[in-house]
Amino acid sequence: MKKIVGCLAIGILFAGVVRGQEIQYSFSKERPLKYSFSIDGDVSYQYEGIPGQDFKVLSNGSFTLETIEDKGNFYSVRLTPTRTLVKLNDAVLEDITQQDTARSQIISTAVIEIGKNGEIIRTEEISPGILNLSQMLMVVPVFPEKLSLPWKQTVPAFSLPGVPMCNLKFTYQYISGKEDISKIKLFSNQRIREKRKDGDVDIQFTGLNSSKGEFLFDRGRGEIKSFEGTVELILKTVFQVPPGPEQKVPKQQSLPLTMRIKLNINLSATDR
């Protein structure tokens, strides 16, 4: 009996490994992928000794992923945002929700090189904007060969207008589902400690990343069906500025910035 149970356990584990190797992203020139998206929440900034600023942000619309070229191990894909609405507090920065062919001037059109395992190899803005969705797509699951255990990914620092960001770390857990639809859970309890140099300025990050979410992945089509989650960060950034030439006693000056971000993000595939 023990031998039978042992063989079954090995068989299940081996099947999990095989499934992990088979799961990959697929893009086609004949079938562009179309998604609706929504990002809304709160962002606050406060420099030490200065009253803080609170913002409500909202961005929604659609984007298309068109395959430019299949390069074997990876694809070259163009991301084009359309029908977008962007608001900051009560100010409407862009509203082209009623225009079918207009491209967003606030959200970048970009070219993405993405591996068949989901790794974002490179992004390039071809029509720059304030927001760059292609950087945010770096959070998509990069499938390892074995899916039986949770895995970790580091998302390189993406740009927020006027504010430097640190690298973010996430844990992913794959849950096989029925009818070719799998769940991939995303979560983070990252204690942030990072240092970086930008020219003559030293930047130190401390804080907490407590984000979470869930992807639905269509294994048959090789594409993400949806994502729903919350990005939540408490981040303190200290800028160490070198002394000016007029200072008699050379001493670095510190400029601390505390930032809180809570953004609800929804992504859903639409009719092809």
C-alpha cells in the first residue's frame, strides 16, 4: 500500500512539473489581445516640515497588445492605450472615452519584448506619456519550470511622475483550475531597505510593500484573462544632497519624503 501511495505521489509531482513546462504565453499577429483596465486610489506625499499633499487618482480605458514579431523565445508586442480617462482629484487630465481611434497622450504607447514564460525583457516608449502601463506589466507572472511551490519575482523600479521608486518584490502561487483556467495569487510582505545613487544624490528607501492580487490565466490560449488586486506601499525616501560650494563646513543635507500609495487595479480581457 505504501508503495502504491508513493508511486501516486511521484506521479502527481511529475505531472505538476510537466504542466509547468507547458504553460507559456502566446501572441499572434492575427489575433491582437484587447483589455479594459481601471486604476483608482489614493497617493499622498509629505516632505519633512512641509504640509502633505493628498491626491485621488483615477485612470481607466482600454489597451491593445498587437504582435509585431515572433522571435522564437520571445515576442515583440506594441501596447496602444485608447478610450482613456485620467483624473487627478477633480481635474480631468484626459477624456477620450468616446473616441474610437484616438491614442492617449497621457498614457504611453510602447513596445514590449516579452518571453514565452512571461518575462518582460525590454520596454520602449514610442509615444511617451506621464503614465507607462508597459512598466506595470512587469508584475505579470513569469512561469518557472516547476509550479508546485510559490516563487518570487522582483519588479524593477518603475517611474512615477517626479518621484523615484525602489524595486518591489512579490510572491506568486499557482493554483491549477478547471476548463484551462488557472489562478495565480500575488502577495507581498516586503520590508523595504534599499540604497541608490542618482548622480551626486544618495537615495535611501525604507518602508513596507503589502500588495496582493489574483490573476486568471487561460492555459489553452496562453494569455491572461484578468487581474484584480491592490498595490499598497508605505515608503520613506531620504535624499542625501551634497554640500553647496558656499558652505563653510561641508555637510550633506537630508530631504526626507514619506509617500503612501494605495491603488486598486483591475484588468479584464475584452471581446477579440
